[in-house]
Amino acid sequence: MKSAIVMAAGKGTRMKSDKTKTMHQVMDKPMIGHVYDNLKKAGVENIVVVVGHGAQQIKDYLEDKVDYALQEPQLGTGHAVMQATSLKGKPGKTLIFNGDCPLVQPETIQQLFEKAQDAEFTLLTTVMEDAAKYGRIIRDEQDHVEKIVEFKDCNPEELLVKEINVGIYCADNELLWKYLPELTNDNAQHEYYVTDLVEIFKKHGHTVNAMVASDRDEMIGVNDRIMLDEASRWLKRHVNRKIMSEGVTLIDSENTYLSTDTSIGTDTVVYPNVVMEGHVEIGKNCRILPGTYLKNVVIGDGCTIDSSRLTDTKIGNKVTIGPSSHLRNGCEIADEVRIGNFVELKNTKLGYNTKCAHLTYVGDATVGEKVNFGCGVVTVNYDGKHKFHTEIGDGAFIGSNVNIIAPVKIGKNALLAAGSTINHDVEMGDMAIARPRQEIKKGFGQKYKDK
Ligand code: UD1
Ligand code: CA
């Protein structure tokens, strides 16, 4: 069984924030969200998040996807681990994970689990030119890890060491719980350091191994907003490179913001200043033009999306959208639909090859195939209290500036005359015209002008 204890109870003083540290956002989600996703992708079954400072913020975000342990007060990382008592007595390996390491990838976590097969305690290290305030890895003459010394406890010689502690460890779970009571707070910060487990495991004759990670930037622990920015930039580069390696063109990858949960088909081109969040799937041969924002959308092949905002929406193949349109709340758009400029669609289904090209609002509607919307059509779906549904059959032709007051049904091939306000059903093949007749006042226009 693979378990993990994520330490996220600290205040994160250096962030200078009311928000707890691990809820600060790296690229598309909070640090704790990245840690959770990466652990899940690495196959960790049981996750216990140790919360304390800002506990509710983390619980609101991760909900019941993990178990929680409360650490109150926060007496150090070793003390944080001691709180995860629900793991006591479980077999297998337990990963101990700093909540402020959002970049460590699932592949790295898997490698650590593999490496951990040969030892009772395995830690992740890396070599940094500037070891800054990280804990230093001290090795003996045989190059075995002897101990971790915290920055504040280092002597001048130890400070020169460039191999640092990442803050991620893998321990035999039963031995972990056996030795946790041996931690003390006899150090510069008067805290219980999880790092002291190295010496304790060794003292009892167990093997302690280190896995030295090659990508030191992936290993950073985020303590302040500058590191937060570095983490976002690393992750953006990582995600963008992966997508490009899969056959996608990013015209300006520096200014393209994909989510960590984005997949894109080959030969799709993404222009600068595009932002994606949540789950995004885009097919092949699409063009995603500048100024587009996509959140939780699925887009088929051969689509063009131009400077538009799409959320919680599913789009078929060969659809064009925009510029400047807004699709939201569960829209489903079939193949070969054309949605033009300044169109808002909410909770609406559009059938095959329907066209809705200009300045139109369609909300809470089911629209058939090959329907044509003129300019400025409005479904009037809300009376101030309730929302009502509109149904429009295949082949209907909706003239410009028509108001459709829901609930109403428009039959197949019906014709709604421009400028009409429609509040009764229109049957298949009928025409509805609902506007005052035009009157002519002979010569009145000229007279007015001459005055
Ligand atoms: C820790 C390590 C250090 C390592 C560095 C890597 C210790 C003693 N030191 O230092 O060797 O190089 O990470 O980034 O572990 N936390 C709790 N409860 C507490 C204290 C901390 O849950 O009482 C959590 C924090 O919320 C944070 C994580 O543990 O997510 C690490 O704590 P932090 O204070 O950032 O440790 P560092 O000083 O960075
Ligand atoms: Ca840290």
C-alpha cells in the first residue's frame, strides 16, 4: 500500500498573506492541488494532509478527496508527521511530502518509491549551486547519507555543502511510527524536525538511501512570492514543452498558459495570450487565436476559436467561434456550427451546421440542425424569478432582432420575421410575424429637415 503524509500546517510567514501558504496558486491551481494531483498520478492510494494554519481553506479546496490530520500548535515538520495517526499500523511505504513542493512530478515520485524498495528510509536530494536556506545533506567517507543539518544549525563547513534536502522522504510505515517518538526539539528552532529521522533510522541499524534528482528546479520549496513566480514559470515551460513534443505548435510559448490537465491534438496551433484552466481537451488541426480563455472544455477537430471565452462547454468538429463570444454553463455545440462575434450562449445545445453569427444571446435553449439566427436575437429566458426553456426545430429561420419569450417552441422550418416578439409556439413550417405595421406619413421627413 502506498500512503502519503502531506505537511501543510505551517503558516508560511514569508508569503506575507492571509492565505495559508499551500493555497497560493502556481500556474493554474494552488500548490496543494498540484501536490494532490501528482501523488494521485504516481499511484498513491491514501493521502493524509496535515492542516493547521488556514486548515479550512485547504479543506474547502480538497474536500473529501483526502483524509485530514490537525496539527495544533505547529511544532515543526516532525511534529506534523506525528499527527497523521490514521496511518498507524498500516503496511507498506509512506511518503512524507512537504506541501510547498508543487513541481515534483509523478514520474519522480514513482522513481522514489522504486528506490525505496532497497531501504527502510529514502530521501530525495538534489544539488544546488546556491543551497540557500535548504537543509544540507551530510555524507560519510563511504558517501552514505549520515544526517540532514538544517540551515540554522549548520556549522561553516556544513554550509558549504551543495547537496540539499528536498523535503520528500519515503519510509517503511511501521518503522516510521515506531521511531517518531524518538524525535526531540533540541535544535536552533526548538522544533521537531522530520529530518532527524535519518539519524534515528541509522542508529537502529536500518538502511538510509538518497535519490539524487537531476532537475533541481523541479525540487524547489516555495517559501515566498518570488519562488512562487519561479515555480509557475518552471511549470509553464514543462507543460508547454510536453504539448509541443506531442505535435502542437505554440506560436509564443512564453505567453501561452495551458493547464496541467490539457491535452491537444497534432497540428493544432495556439497563438499567444491564450489561457486554459481545468480540464481542457482540444482536437487536431484547430486554431486557438489570441485572447481566448478556456476552462473545462472539450473541442473537436478542425475548429477555430477566436478571442472568446468558453467554460464548461463541449464543441464538435469544424466549429468556428468568435471573435469575442462567450459560451458557458454546459453548452453543447454540434459539428460545423458557426458562432460569430459577440454571441453569448448559456446552457444551450446547437445542432449540426446551425449558424449564429452576430450579437445574439441564446440561453437555456435546445436548437436543432441548420437553424439560422439573424443579428441581435434574444431568448428571453428569465422573468426575474425563474428560468424558462426555448426549443427551436431543425431548419428554422430566426430573423434579426427577434425576441423569443420562453417557454416557447418553434417548429421545424418555421420562419420568425425580423423584429418580432414571439411569445406563443410556432408550428412546423409556419411563419410568425409579431410587430406593429409600418405607417407612411407622406413628405414628413423632408418637412422636418427643412424646419
Ligand atoms: C524543510 C526542511 C529542509 C528542507 C526544506 C525543503 C525540515 C525541518 N526542514 O525546511 O531540510 O531543505 O524543507 O524545502 O523539515 N509544516 C507543517 N507543520 C509544521 C511546520 C511545517 O505542516 O509545524 C509544513 C509547512 O506547511 C510546509 C512544510 O511543512 O508545507 C515545510 O515546512 P517549511 O517551514 O517550509 O520548512 P523549511 O524551512 O522550508
Ligand atoms: Ca519550505
